[in-house]
Amino acid sequence: MNLTELGYVAGWRVVRALPRPLVAAAFQAGADRAHRTGGGGTARLRANLRRVVGPDLPDAELDDLVKRGLRSYARYWMEAFRLPSLSRAQILSGFRLDGAELLAADVAAGRGAVVALPHAGNWDAAGAWVAATGWPIATVMERLKPEGVYKRFLAFREVLGMEILPTHGGPRPAFDVLLDRVRAGAVVPLLADRDLSARGVEVDFFGGKTRMPAGPALLALHTGAPLYVASMWYEPDAACASLAGPLPVPGPEVGPLDQRVRSLTQLIADRLAAGIARHPEDWHMLQRMWLDQRRTGDGTELPSSASGQA
């Protein structure tokens, strides 16, 4: 077991054992220290939030937003570490979903549903809530390195009642399994706000170009299942989400499949942007997000305008 894995093991064990107020204070102190000292993740969050709020927000207000964003991210980790120790009643009371009746109807009708999520609020709490409600749920997870960390995250989410598929290396391609799960009536939530690989679909997002995964659009197009976009945020007493949709899914008469995927993924991007704009402090995007961001010497990504590029 390496140091990274040891850190996660300690987090899961210690954070569950201590009283929540004590743990919450410690995680907030860590977030505030990250804000004071800066670093690559903090700088990336600052650059990403500047895109969201625009150029007119004063720097002091942006700095406060970054601080609240780091606190929100710390709260996510603190609550994620504690989730497996919660009772079903605690899981159900710790998350609120506006639009739950839509998913209930989809599951009852056996048609399933696809939900595109941002890296915001607490997506693990959302998945645990779906499972605790009694609905079948399946999703994918990146195969983290080292393998021990991946297996522990896999076990963590499976204990909460979620079926987790690796993005690669599984016995069957993850997309094929997800097709089966949707057609069997499952809820399939997928993180959908970032895929800078060559497989990503280019979209407009807060005035810049980025890429987002094609998976949510492809699943909806192949299965006919309703496609929703979630807005996710925190309230003092709970993680919250609301559903937009179902989105209009373009039919074959609109054009070839790749064109329909691009069109539907842009709709997803627009709905994600609307939700993030309402709760920017709860968007946990500490990674490079836009195609025109560049890397500095310390690994920090900055907008191209900061480097004098066009």
C-alpha cells in the first residue's frame, strides 16, 4: 500500500470516527490554508471561476468566491468520507432533489433515465440517495492510479448501492453495459462537464471552447430514454440538486448521428452553465477546463489572454 492509498484509508477511517463538527472545522481550516498559500489547484479554480462570473466582478469578490469554492470542495471530501457510515435515513435526509418525481416516473415505467452532472455539490451523495430510494443506478468511474486507490473508491461507491463500471479494462465496454442498464430501467448519472481528450465533443461554454463527453447524448439517442441535466449545490443542511429536462432529443431527420450528438451535447453544456452560474462556489473544477488555457511552469493553467496569445 503506497502513501496515496494510505492517505485515503486514513481519511475514510478517521473522518468517520470523529464528530462531524470537529471534522468539518478541520476540513474548512485546510481549505482556508489552501486559499492563503495558493498553488496550482487554487489558481486553476480562480481562472475557471473568472470565466463563469465574467471580467467585471472585482478581484476582491472573486477572491472571496474562490475561498468559498475551496470550502465547498473540502465539504465534498469530508461528506464523501463519511457517507458509508450513514444510515439509510441519514442518506435520504442529507440530499434533496427538485424533480425527483420525474425520475420516479421513469423508473416505474421501466424506461430508465440519463442524467448529466457537473463536478459540483456532492455527486456521491446524489448517487447514494438514488440507491437508498430503491432505484437501480449504474455509472462509470475513471480507472485511477494506483490500482489500490481505484479499488477502494470502487468498493466505497458499491457499498452505497451503486453499480460502478470502469471506463476501460472491464469485461465488457462500459458503454455497452450502460445501454443495457438504461433499457432495463436504471438511472444512469454521468459527470458531463469535462472531457479534453480527442473523444470529447467541442462545445461553447461561458464564452469559450471546451470539450465534453459524448456519452450522455449517445445513451439518450441510442435508447430513447429521457435525458436530464442536473444543477448541484450545497445548502447549510444538505446537498441539493435540481433537474432540467427532459431535453429534446433530435431525431434522424435532423442529420447524421455525429451531428445530433454535437447538438445535444451543446444543449447539455448550456444547461450545465446555467446551473453553475447560479451556484459558482459549488463548482469543483480545479483542473484545466477550456481549450485556450495554457500551462505555466508550475503546472497552473491560465487563459491564453494571460500569456498575450490571441
